[in-house]
Amino acid sequence: PEVINFIKDYAKKEVDVITEDTTMPFELGIDSLTFVRMVNDAEKIFDVALEDEALIKVRTVGDFAKLLVKQ
């Protein structure tokens, strides 16, 4: 829920429900520039360092959340 609320602030499209399966680029309209800003903010807020190799594979909200809790 905390990660979903965080991601919702970066969504360019209105979505009623965001789940772990929600795709970030398509369903939420998060473009590459917004994604970079979101990653930088997430690293500060969640006190993590995210690897570029792992970020390339992120397609869904669940993928991103796993990176934040994995640390």
C-alpha cells in the first residue's frame, strides 16, 4: 500500500485501482523521464539504492515494489 500510494503520485493517467499487476508504462502513463524522477525519489524516501540492471526489467507496480523491499 505504501509503494502503491507512492507510485500513484507519478501516474499520468487516472486509475481507479492500482494493483501489483498494473503496468506502469501502459496503464499508468509513466514515461521514461517520470520513471527516472520516481526512482530518484524512491531511493531517498525508502532509503535504498536501485541497480540499473534491475530497473530495466520493471514492468509492473509489483516489480518496482519488490525492488524496494528486497534491499
